[in-house]
Amino acid sequence: MTRKREPLISLALYHAFKWSIVSPMLHAYFRGKIYGTENVPQTGPVIVVSNHASYFDPPIVSNCVGRPVAYMAKEELFKVPILSQAIKLYGAYPVSRGSADRAAIKAALEYLENGWAVGVFLEGTRTEDGKIKDPKRGAALLAAKAKAPFLPVCLWGSEQILQSGSSFPRPIPLTIRIGKLIDAPTSTNKEELTAITQQCAMVINEMHDLGR
């Protein structure tokens, strides 16, 4: 039986964007090093969990895992007609900021059910040093409901790309490490979700400690 995965048009757009823009910039400008690509399942649902320190993180993560990763995007972007269709094909789905958006959770589950990789930043926001200190249970809840495994990813150095008050990216060396799959929780029990969330954070922080 053929396993579900992203639509062909989304895969085509992903590879066009990856090879024309993201990958050349990652390797030539940021001198990117990538480890652990053999750990990435190329088909089927998976939840990509990572640290987060830069606006550049989503395309870098998606580039390094070698398949489209669906991320939440602010709902205002989906009110622009042409942009709305384009970012949907890339896997973006809307979220209402400042609220527990059930529609966004439902959208993430639908992507997973259709064989996509869904990206979640464990901290829920950017951190100054790239380390995860206060991971949230949202990714674990998605994993439990979708029966999808976690793929831990660590970005090292991205917090230095943009300096305060600057809009131009600095040529900072970046290192991306991809860990081994972590099984989904067996239930939505709060204690189990907390434990698996802490495990994901620990794995990512340990990869971050390896440095360049």
C-alpha cells in the first residue's frame, strides 16, 4: 500500500524553492553543516520539533529534512488572495495569535492525516540563545492524537543571523542536527505528554550543546 505524503504540486514548489534559494543560501552564505538526514522518514506523517531563534528557521528546517514542513502562519496572511493560495501549497495554515486556536490544531491534524510533516517550535516562540527552557505540550498533544512520531531537529547559530535593529542577515556559520525518531505518546494523559515533551527538549538541547 502506498503511504500518504504531500501533494505533487506542493513537492514541486518545495523543491523549486529549496534548490533555487534556500539551499544555495544555506550552504554558500551560512556555510551550513547538516547532520542526521538519514533519520528523516521521507513519507508518512511526522512532527518536526525544534528550537527556534530566528525568522529564518522554518525554511532552513524544511530544507534540511528534505520534504515540505507545514507550519502555522498568522491568519492575516491568508486574507491576501494570491499569497494565500501560495503559502497553502507550501503547507502553511492559519493561526489566530494570542488564543488557543482550535482551527489551527484541526488543520495541523488534517495535514498529518494526509501524510505531511508538521513543524512545531517547542518553546512556542524565539529564544535568545537557541536553547529550549520552557517547552510546551502542544506538539505532544498533536502526536498523541495523530499517532505520529517526533523528529527532533536542532539549529545552532541562527540566533546570530539578525542583530538588533538590523534587517540584513549576517553570514553566520550554521549547524543543523537531526535526531532519531521519538515515538508518539500512547495517550493524552497530561503526565505522559509532559514527559515526552521534556524528552524532546532534552534531545534537542543536547544536540545544541555539541556546537558547530
